[in-house]
Amino acid sequence: MKLTPRKINLFNLYKLPAVYFTGIRVKTITEQRCVVTVKHRWINQNPFKSLFWAVQGMAAELTTGALVLGKIKSSGKNISMLVANNKATFTKKATGRITFTCNDGDLINEAIDKAIKTGEGQTFWMKSIGVNQDNVEVSTFYFEWSIKVK
């Protein structure tokens, strides 16, 4: 089964309602890239009238996690996935529509192949960059994913 934005967004509605109700939506997903948007609104803002950092984190994590999930499904193996670590940098106030993009799909293939061959857990870092409507970077997130064949 191929992952599509619609399938991921429906999954979020039922299994991750905080993601869905804060307005986070997957716009595109390919083998290499995932794009997620979220619009600054009353429900997802901080006291400074910008997008709450945790909402940015959910959107950024979704760009990386959707790619990992898609690659695991394509492998046909029973593989667990977990965020082991993360780092974030905030460079500008996040208002308006923020678009998060991860282009690290290639990193996952190597880790899955190695996990299948060795039977050992693997970790790898993925990056998601958030930009506003003017294409100005507002935040950058790094997620260390851990995968293991069950």
C-alpha cells in the first residue's frame, strides 16, 4: 500500500488528533521528500502570537516519520521505529502558513538494509526545515530515528 497525503491525514485524524486539530497536513510525499504545512491560528499559537514550538515540532517530525514509515512498508519487513533524539533551532517568529520539508528519503534505505542484514538496531538523523510564505526559514529540526527488525 502506497502512502498518500490523504491516507496520512486520515490516519492523523483518528490516531493523532492533536496533529490533525492543530491544522498540520501532509501536502506531498514521494520516496525522497515529504512536505507538510500548518497555518498559524488561535488553536496552535503561543502567548507571543506565533506558532507554538511544539506544533512546529509535530509538523517537522511528521515530514521525517512519514518517509520512514513509507520505506518500512515498502520493505515488507516488520520493523519498529522510534524517535531517539531531536534538536531544534528557531530563527524567526513563525506566523502565517509554515511549510516543513524533509528531503532525506535516501538515508532511510541504507539503515533499513543494514538492519535487515545484521538484525541489529540502526539509528540515523533526518532534517526538516520550516519556512514561511516568503520562503524565509523559521525553524530547523533534526530527528534521530531508531529502527529495529522485530
